[in-house]
Amino acid sequence: NQGQTAGLIVADNGKELLILVDDAAISQAEELEVSFYSGRSVSASLKGKDEETGLAILSVALEDIPEDIRKNVGSATMGSSGSSVQAVPVIAIGRPQGAETIIFGMVTSVDYYQNLTDHNVRLLKTDMTGLQGTGGVLINLSGKVLGIVHAGEVESSDVLSAYGISDLLTTVGKLSNGQKIAHMGITGTDVPDEIHLEKHVPVGAYVTGIIMDSPAMKAGIQSGDVIVGMEGEEITSFADYHAALLSCEPGTTVTVTVMRQGQDEYQEMEIEVLLQE
């Protein structure tokens, strides 16, 4: 059995090329190969993966790459996937429609987020169509990467969407360095200013759900808790929480400060959580 997916060269560390791919396409692979523009294939190995985002990093030794190819390949230039990319013309490359394809379109929406475990990622929706089980990248007309077309994101032969690259860079950096991603096991969101003012909900990372048998569940964190600190670091948003979690290692115990609603007001609690990969 064989499968294919598109890859994005994200780094050259002097010893290896590091290539970002969709983990769904390689999760059951016994052997991995990378084919370059010339059609030449070389062996690759798995450097790291993150099951929540579905991303993986492959490593290809530079000494295995023919000199003529090495001179003509380089790392991608990353752009920004903030709200400013609304209505920006984009190009989808890779395999966004099931085969090697280049299609043109425009970012039509940046207002949606994919709620992953411990991580919310901005979705860049376009006026292009995609196919389920495909992958690729969105670039702007300057060639900068704006998003990663995720194989599991397109629900049908419908709107082509991509994870905003700005929300993935830290994760990609850790995977590229062979580091493990720590998880606590919650879903959540920010506390809007109006809710904070009207309902007196504390500012922080609001927990909307707990993953079954996760470190958070085992430690006693509950839906409705508001995380306001981790290891003494102030948390004012779900993005703050994710950034603090990425600085931790699996297998370590962290002190999480939460505000939990009582009969009359929120009460502060400190909970010890043993993080897992």
C-alpha cells in the first residue's frame, strides 16, 4: 500500500531538511520517502508529530540529497495569518484537490477557529474548493506561507480552508527540534470583556470541556473553571494558556491556578496537574 501527501520545507539545520506534512497520510507508514521536484526520491524519517493539530515533521539527511537538488531547494518563508489577510489573494499549492495542483483564489473569512485540545487555531476560509483527505499550503502573491491545508479539515468537496500559520509556528518549532508536545486535555475560549463586566467572570482561559481520562480530568479541573495562572505566570486568554503549556514538558507536574464559581463568587484554587504527551 502506498500513499502521498504534500510537504513544506520549514528548516535546514545544516544536517537535515525538516519537512512539515500531514500526519494522517504517514501515521501507518513503515517506510517514508520524499520526492523532490526532479522526481528523485530519498529516504526520510519521522522527527516528531502532534496528534492534536495532525502535523508531523519529517527529516531528510542533507548528505542523501543530490547536490543539484540541494542547491535549488530552500526553506519556506512564513507570513502572518492574522485578521489582515481578509480578502487577500492566495494560491493553494501541494495536493489541495487530491493531485498536484496550483489553484488561485481569495481569503473570504478569518473569523472562525478550530477548537482543538489545548489549542484554538484560526481557520482561513477561501473561495476555492478542496477535497477531503488532501493537503497543501496557502501562500500569498509574495510566496509567503499563510496557512496549512489540513487533510481532516475539509468536510466535503466544498470550501477549502487552512489552519493559520501564525497559530502553528511554536508547535512546528518544537517538532522540528524533536521535542515532545505536552497536553493537559481541555477545550476552552477567552472570556469576552462584556461577560467579564456584566457577569463578573474572571479574565483568563475559560474551560468549556474536559477530555476523558486526560491529565486535567485526573487532577480535578472542571468545565466552567477559569485558568488565570500556570507556574506563577499570569493567564489572561486561551492563547496565553496554550503558550504557557508549550513551554512545559510531558511528564512534568505544573501548578495551575483556577477561579471556580462558588455560591456567591469565584474562589481561587491551585491544582497540580501531571502533563502527558
